[in-house]
Amino acid sequence: MFMVRDMNTTVAIASWDCLKGTTATQVDAVSDTVTRFVSPQGQFYLKRKASIPLVTREVRVLHILAKAHLPVTLPLLTYDQRPYVADGSGVFCLYAALPGTPYHDCAAPRGLTHATALGAAIGQLHLALAQCETIEGFATFGDPRRSMIAALRAERPGACDVEHLDTIVATLSSPEGLPQTLIHRDPHPGNLLFEDGQLSGVLDFDLMMRGPRLFDPCYCTTGMLIARFADEAYRASWFDVLRALFAGYRRMVPLTAAEQSGMFTMLAMIQLIFISSALRTYRPDIALLNQSALFWLHSNRQLIEEAIAVSQE
């Protein structure tokens, strides 16, 4: 049985009463940071955290989101009434599982209602996160355009078509001119749960930062594109998914003119982030997949702009 990094079952059970009589299974094979516990009291997720200050900030945010009636789960308190356990192998939090399932299938025509619901959920999340502006200590997104290309040249020379990527980056505008807020930074469909057509859970706030609020809905749409990028028919219908998701988002948070014109910039930057991350973690196949997606997005830039314009009507 594989556990989160070096923390074993005995330490976890000794820290949280709800884990007595549990079995544990690994649920995050990529990063080894999450373990699911199944006990007579329900399902729980043990997560490794980067630091205690990060946990402290997350707890403050989650309290505010919960008061705003957003369905989130706070770290459960230990026997010592702390929201974490820190031992020689790291910092760990335990969360109770939330009800619901993700909307992974957003393909047209029936799945478009799911895409709209995802967009509305991200808009609802942003309205709640706007109440957290006084919380300090978060990293900022900034303007990573040039540093991204420099990193790509340094990471794995020859793995990607950096010259082509560079020509695309030269066409991008600065994200610093877009409305900034505290963003989730990882709102892929798997982190948004629904039950009976209603948002029932928002998960995984580990990557929160201050940045363009446009990042989150764009991140969700690109995640759905990459998941089925090899499917040519789905790629053709993805513009409908994009339109539907932003129609839902706009119901909660109207886009500014700068956000509408900056849509391709944000989609492209997200792909560049994926490419850089894949190369840094020695996954050239994933880097090339995201590079292909970026080139495809660039060749369809006009269709993207038209889809966004229609979603505003």
C-alpha cells in the first residue's frame, strides 16, 4: 500500500479520530501527494502541503468561502485542534469527501449544459474569492511571457519548436492589464463537483495566487480541449464548449473589454505553462501534446474570438 510520501497509516490514524478502522488507497499517482481513506465514518483525503503558512492562508480563505455559501471542505482538526500534522516527512491535511461528481463530458450538444454550469461555478467562485482580498502572502502571476520562452530554451533544447513558440509569444499582450484577483489556479472539471444539477463541491486550493481572473475559466476550457485533443470531431465542437462555458461565467462575472480581447493571450499562456511544466518533469510527450494544442489554438484564433463574441450576446 502506497501512502502520501513518507507519512504512514499509523501516524494519520493517531492524528484524526475519524480515520479509525480505515483502509487507504493512493489516488494521485502523478504527484504522490494524495491518499484516500475509507472508514466507517466516510471517505477522507490526506494531502501533502508545501508549508504551514500555506495551510494557514488556505484555512482563512476557505472560512470566507464557506460563509459565502460556496461548497468547500476545510481541513479537519487533529486531536491537538490543528488543521494539519507536521512530522519529519512534511505537512499534511485531512479533508472529508464532498458529495457529487465532476462534469467531464461537455461535448456538444447535450454536454454544453455542463460547460455552462462549469462556467457559472467558476464565476461563483470568483465572486466569493473577491471577499478574500485582504489576505496577504500569495504569489502573483505577473507577466511570464519572456521568461517562459527562456525556460523552454534551457529545459530541454530541441524538445519543442521554440522558434515557432517565440513567434506566437511575440503576438501576446501583457496579462498585467487584465482585472486581477485571487484565483484558484487549478479549476479543471475534476475539481468542480455537481449533484442534481447543482454545484456541490470546489476542491484543491493549493495553487491559489493573485492573477488575472480570466485565467481560471480559460484553464478549465483548455483542460477539456487537451483531454480529447486527439479527437478531431471534438476539436471542431470545442468552440461550442468554449462559448457555453463563458456564457455561464458571464452570468456571474461580466467580462471587460480587455478580458475579451485578451482571451487568446490567456489560452496561449496556459499552454506555455503546461509545456514548460512537462519539460521540467521530464514528460516530453505531454509537452509536445500541449505544443500541438497551442499551434492549433493559434491557427484558430479568429474562431476563438468569434466564439467569445457570441457568448457575450
